Amino acid sequence: MSRGTVPGTPLLRAEVDPAALRAHLVATRIAGEVATPRAENIRNAGRMAEGRVKYDFGLVPRRAWTADEVMEVMARRCGTNPDLRVRDGVDTIDPDLTVGQLERWRDRLAKAAADGQRVLLATGHPTGVLVIHLQVAAALRAAGAQVLVPELHWRWAWPDGWGRDRSRHVRAINGVHVLASGGELLHTHEPEPMRALLDVLDEPPDLVVADHGWAGAAAEAGIDTLGMADCNDPALFVAEEEGKPIVTVPLDDNVPPHLYDPLSAFVTSW
């Protein structure tokens, strides 16, 4: 980390080199030893292999996967513990893999900016990584790319736990789409909101920047996608393993939002 900074202090863009970024990731537990339980990672690998809704992120695997095979993919692409006998404690994300995928993000975003491409952004994690998407959207817009905000009249009835259906809809915040209900921004793994957005566009975007089911639906549609995922969400990593058009950054996706500022600065430093 750069001299004079402390864990959690946003780095100036000029200071964000790969070594400084790596140190920040480990200090803030965005990567390295993260808070996600190992048992949860193993459980979710099994659920994804079974094709359970909310764990597939709208992706259709090109072949059948076993839970052990999914965990092997996660060890390679995310940096989780490769020893399948270890089932307790917290798990790990390899910070070098995180930095490497962020570098691929930066290169692809640079192309989108230079070519004035049409980019669609969305997040299922408005309490965490929304800030990355917002800063990417602002940088793309400033560089002359087209940040898409299609007009969408779409409602999704959803049980609210009290025996009623509470309508959910898509709301764009400074160019970043989220699922909302009334005055609330909602966490979601569902692909349906992204599918609804893609359906109203005259043509597919050149690039999608997203996570969770938003990213899964875009990659499944064959759209060039920049995604991110925690180590308990294997679907996007398996999709990349299968050769689908997605670059997935491994990271803890729900630390305090300001801690992601160095990542945003890094990927927009084209």
C-alpha cells in the first residue's frame, strides 16, 4: 500500500498500481481471508450444480457439473481452498486473481470508452458494489461512451412475507440499474430484471457491466460481460470456465462501500 495510507483509506488514482491495490484488497478483506464461511461455499456449489433457482444466475451450463467440480473451478478462478476435506472456518479469495481480472476489466472498459460503445450497467448488491458501477458509469459517460438507460415499464409481483404481493421494478441510479420496491433498493440474484431490460432494447449493448443474475442473463444472451462475484456465488465463474463471454472478478461483494474506491479508480485508469 502506498506510503501514508491506512486500510480502508481510498487511494488517489495516480497511486493505484497493482501492488498497492493488492495490499488494499487484503487489508480490507475484499480478498485474501474473507468473511464468507467455507461451509456456505461448499453448500452453494452443490446448489449451483443441481441447477437450483437463485444459484444459477440465469445461466444454463453447457454440461452437467458435480459439486466437487464446481469447487475445483472456484479454487482455480477465485482462490478458495482447494482441499475439499476442509469444511469449517472462513474461506479465501486470491488477491492476485482479483487484480488480474480487474486488469482485464480495465482493458475492456478502455475499449468501450475509446470506441464510444453502448454499455448497460446493473447490480444486485446495492449495499456494496453499487459504488463500483456508479463510478464506472460516470467514467464511461465522461469518456464519450453511451451509458444506456432504456425506458422500462416492468413490474414483478413478489410475496412480501405477509401474504401480499409487493410489486418490484427496475430503477436506474445515475445509469446503474437496480431492483427496487417503493423506497427500497433490493438485493437480488434473479436474472429476470436484466432479461426485461434486454428485451426493450432495439439491439443488444456492446458491453454489460453487472453482477449476480444481471450478469448471468447478459452472458447467457451472448453479450460481452464484465462481472464480479463472491466466493459463495460460483455460477459466473463456471460460466467463464465454460467459455461464455464474461470476465468475473472474485471479491467480497458486500464490505462497506467506500472500501471499493481503489478498485473503481484502478479499472477506470485508462
